[in-house]
Amino acid sequence: MLFSIGRSATGRLASTAFATSSTSPAVVQAVVRAQFKAHGLYRRFPQTVRGYATAGLSKKATPSKAVKKTPAKKTTKKTTGTTKAKAKGRTALKAKAKAKPKAKAKPKPKSAISPERKAVLERRKLKEAALFTEPKLLPTFPYQIFVTEKLQGTVGGPSTLIEVARQYKSVSSDELQRLKSKAELAKTQNAATYKGWVESHTPQAIYDANLARRQLKKKYNIPKAATLKLIHDDRLPKKPLTAFILFCKARWASGEYADSRDVTNVVSKLGQEWKGLTPAERKGYEDAAKAQAEVYQKEVASVLPNRR
């Protein structure tokens, strides 16, 4: 019974001590010990006094629960939010970096063209510029007209041509006159047709066509005809004459060499005369040649802006 009374009293004393004392372990033990001694219980129940003192200390240590507050979770959420914001920022930067236009791939170097292929391309280009598209003209000689009329609608061979040539030799004077008149008419028609075709192109195109024809003939012998046929265009500026040519024209117009048929001999004599002229005598021809050259340059600038 005394033991039960002791435990009960001990519990009340311990509770009183914990309620009034500090949380320091030394203070708690001192207060409990003093109260038990005052009631004469310390010597009888020393173990019980120590146990309550220890239990009191353990229970007093529970305030650590109050430290666990929700703000810690908020801090975690804020950190998560900041992390997400940083992640979004990185994603945006990556997207911007990806949005940059891709650099264009460098074109592959073209393979070198062989000389043969280069010549083919040059010929093709020159042929296009040469304007080999002249209209087909009418025959302008009586014999050509006669043969054309005889062979029209027939398949002619060598024997046929021989027979037509024999017939032409025996035509009447009236028939021959008709053929001549038709030839003159054909010349007039051809001139009009040719002029219309020439003027359907610009003077620059005609000038370039003649250059192309010269190059084709010189480099590739195209066409294979013996003579080079150039396009005649009255719109193109006339090249100026030299002082020597002006002198030759003046001497020829004088009539002194009108009866001479040996042109080579005449030119040789005129050359000797030109060399024998004094500077004062040459000056008139040289001034005339210079004036023609100036006019030519002005015409070229206005008619042929791309003259080569």
C-alpha cells in the first residue's frame, strides 16, 4: 500500500515539477529531488524519482514537432516553380537556337567542259546569232525562171535538166523577153521581201549576226560555200573611208583611168602618186577622212550601243 501511495505521490510531484520548471535537465532533476526530500520520499523511492525525472525530460523534448511547419513545403514548391521556370527558359533558348535558318549548302563545283563539248556549244550559239533564216527568194535570171517553170510538178533528173537546157536555147525572142521581164519583177519583189526581213530585226541584231557569220566561217568553215554571205542593212553606219581611198576615188572620177581595165596596175600607179604628194596636198583628204570618222562614231553610239 505504501508503495502505491508512493507512486501516486511521486506522479503528482513529478507533474508539478514539470509544470513549473525549465526545460533544462539539471533544473528538472533538482526540483524533483527537492520536492521528494521535502515529503520524505526520496530515500524510500530513489529509482522512481530518477525515472520520473528522465520521463519528464523525454516528454519535454517533444517541441521538435512544432518545428515541422508547412512553410517548408511552400519553400519546396517555390523551388520547384523556379526550377520549372528555369527549365522553360532553357527550352525557349533551345527553341530560338533551333529556329535559326540553316546555312545553304555550297554548290558543288561544276566539272570542266571538254574542248569538244565547248566547241559544240560555241557553234550552236553562233548559229543562233547568225540568223540563217533569210526568206526564200525568187529566181532572178531568165534561165532559172525557165527551168523552174519546166520542172514544176515533175521529178527531174540529169536527163531532164539536159533536155530543159536544150529547149531554152531554142526559145523565141518573145518568150525570152517574157522571161527577162519576169526576172526584173522578181528582183523588185526580192528586194522588198529581203528588206522587210532585215528590218524585222534591230540593227544591233544584224550587226551581231554578221559577226557570228564571220566567226563561223573562220573557225568552223560554216557554211562550206566559197564566199561569205553577210546581211546587208542600210541602217548600219557606213564605215569611214581613209584619206588614201578618198584620193583614189577623186583620181578615178577625173576620168584619167576610165579606159584602163587593169585594176591592179591602176591601184599601183595611184599608190605612187599618193606617196609623191606633199603634206599640204594630203591635208584636204586627211581632213575629209577625219570628218567621216567623227560622224561614224556618233552614228555607232546611237545605232549600235553594244558594238564590239
